[in-house]
Amino acid sequence: MRLSSPLSPLGLFLAALAGGACAHASGDPGRAPHAIAAPAPPAWLDELARRYDGEYRALGLETRMFSPEQWWRVATPLLARDRGFTVAEAGRSAEGRPLRHVAWGEGATRVLLWSQMHGDESTASMALADLFRFLGEHPTHPLVERLRREATLHFLPVMNPDGAARFQRRNAQGIDINRDARALASPEARALKSLRDRVRPAFGFNLHDQRVGYRAGDSERGVAIALLAPPYDASGGVNPVRARAIEVAAVMRTALEPYIAGRIARWDDSFNPRAFGDLMTQWGTSTVLVESGGIEGDPQKQVLRKLNFLALAAALDAIASGSHAGTPQALYAGLPENGEVWPDLLIEGGVLAAPGVAEARVDLLVKFEHPLLGHGGEIADVGDLAGARARRVIDASGLFIVPIAGPGAAGAGASGSPPAPPPIGPGEPARFHLSRDPQGRDIVWTLAEDLDPAHRYPATVGERAGETLPPGF
Ligand SMILES: [Zn+2]
């Protein structure tokens, strides 16, 4: 069920007015056919972005894989009571790790933000630590004053700490917490539900990461951030609760547009009666799902973290001031949907030269456990893959694909025989040279499961259009 760009004549007029003054989106080939141009973001956002690295970024979270304990070591000093924070235990995880409820602010509009419900989706947790630093260390910033006066912010950060400890999606019971909003079988889901019932927030933010391979609509551009105002039932209708979420999502798009125009998408909006975003909306909380995807050249998602911080700041400001009201819903409805998921790496047209096997001309598809880092490579397919598309393509015509042995491979160091490379086939570790000779002596490029940062992709590979870091990063 799609939204059909519900837009009042006044909204259309305002959108046209604002769009005419904005250069960011004009002529962008990635826009959906009937999309309207995004208006300029709030004037203070640019200064927030400029000051971010020096004044707001929480130090000690420079890589995206961290333990929940490490996150709390960074966050706890930022959450002093004299900075306006309260921290209370909101439950325990399946393995007994504490779930903590952080609250800040004195205003009437209650907002609930929860992060890392999926343990390997850590981008927004880093951004929440930044938000804590911003709120606590800059009490006289006009935005902080406005938020304190008008809103009360409630947080359940890193709410799947057992999953986070293993950097895995599910909790220690094997439950996907975002499919547990109805059954409430996991203690983490129960903690979130009971916090929601106590706080009764008007607004909610459901903070996730999505697969790096998603394309924006039918374009070739990777999705940096996807947004969703989840439906409250299978009709896909828009009631006042969901309308407010759509407005807030539109505000977030406006804030992000100068940085990642054409790389913002809309998450699939079919109703899921087990998912928290959908049920939160049904329970009366205007909820926005934020899915951080990937930006090439940002392997630790530090750019995406900053974009999360900026988008949340803009959203919270709009909520506190009420300025989300009247934001054209078409700014949200006009976003391209999350499109195809592209695999990570395609080696096109090499000659496979594996020991003891006849040579063959093949294409090779590789997927990575950590796609932005190029770590944990595994063969996904081999053979005639003409027409396949991937985040990166290496033209291997004229080159041999020569499998190489891994550490501890059979035969290594034994009776002088060379170690045996793994077979080439789906599910096998991706270990091979691209070489000008079938013996693998004149090497052009090597993948040994993990991409060696000193051994970058060959020159035949270009960055996809629009995949570079946004301006100012
Ligand atoms: Zn998720």
C-alpha cells in the first residue's frame, strides 16, 4: 500500500515557494517523478554541523563495533544529574545486562527514542551519545533551551545489549526484538513496551541500520538513510498520529537533503503487526523509523552517525516548536522507495585457474560480512553472471582468477607440498589473486577474505555515481 502524496493546495504552494529558492535538489536525476524540491533546512543546522566534530561528538566511539559496556562508559559521564539527566534501570536483558532509561527536559511534549534493538545496528547509538553531549554541555544553546522548555526526551539506548555484545541482530534468546512487539516474549521488548506505557510519548524514534546494498528507487545510488512513518494497520491509511510522523520524517529529509540528496529513501510501508514501529503508531505514538544504510568511504559509519545527529536535532526542534505541522507530506511521500539490494562485488570475465581443474571463463560474485569495510568475503556465485549488478565491479577480462590458500590450509608446512586453496563455489571463503598469468605470479589484485586497505581495488573500478562522501565531511 503506497501513500498517494496527500497534499493540500496550501502545502503545494508552500512547497513550490520553498523549492524555488533551493538549489540542492534541482536537476537531481534521483528524484522520484512527482517529487517536490526540499525546502532549505533550518538556518542553525549548518552551524550545528560545523561545530559537531569539536563540540558535540562523543569521544570513545570511533568504530561501529563496541560493547554495551563501552557505550555506557562513554555515555555515563555525559549524563550527570546537574546537566538535567536522570538515569534509571528499566529492566534487564535475557543475560542480565541492565537496560537503562535516560530522561532529560522539562517540557510537556514527550518523545521516546530507542536504539540498537538489533544488536549489530549501532549507528544511532553513537548519535544518541552525541545528543547527550550536546544537551548536557551546551545548556544555553537556543535549541537546547527550546528542547528543555518544550519537550521531555526519554531514551532507551542500546536496548539489545546481549546482541550488541556479540554484534548480532537478535537477542540472547534468538528473538528478533522487532518482531516481538505483539508477543513481548523477550525482556527487552517488555522493557520498551512498559516504558512506552509509562511515558505515553507523543513521538517516537525507532533507530536502526539497514543493508548497505539497497538502491534508492530504481537508481544506481546506494541508500544512505531510509525513513518510514509506519502504518498502524493493513489499510495503509493516514490518521492524525501517522500524519504527524510523516511531517517529522519530511523535516528529517529536509535536514539531510543538502548532504545526501538522492540517497534518502522510504522504507517499505506494508503493515507488520509484530513490529514495534507499526504498533507504536497503533498505540498512538507518532513514530519515525530511521534506517542508516551505507556511504562508500565511511566504513565505521561516522558520517552517518553525524547525519543521524543532525536529522534528530532538526526533528526534535520541529517537535518542540510545533513547526512540523504543515510540512508538506509530499516531501516524505515523494522519496524513492528502498529499491533493489545490490551484492557487494562482481568480478567480471576472468579465467578461473584453480589447481587440478580445467580453466573456465567465469564471473564471480562476492559478498562481505562487513560490506563497507570489505571484510569477511565469501563467494556468492560463480559462472555466467552477465547482467548482474553490484556495488563494485572489477573488469577482469585478460586476467586469471587464481585461488589462494588460507592460513592453516591443509598441506601447509607438511611434506613440502603447497597448501591447498579452498574450492571456488558459493559459501566458500573468497580468497584469490587476479593475476596476468595462471600461476598467480604477476598479481594485479588480491582478496584474502578481508580487503587489504593497502591493496585497494584496481583502477578499473570507479566509485558509483554519487557514492562519495557528502560535502563538508
Ligand atoms: Zn533493525
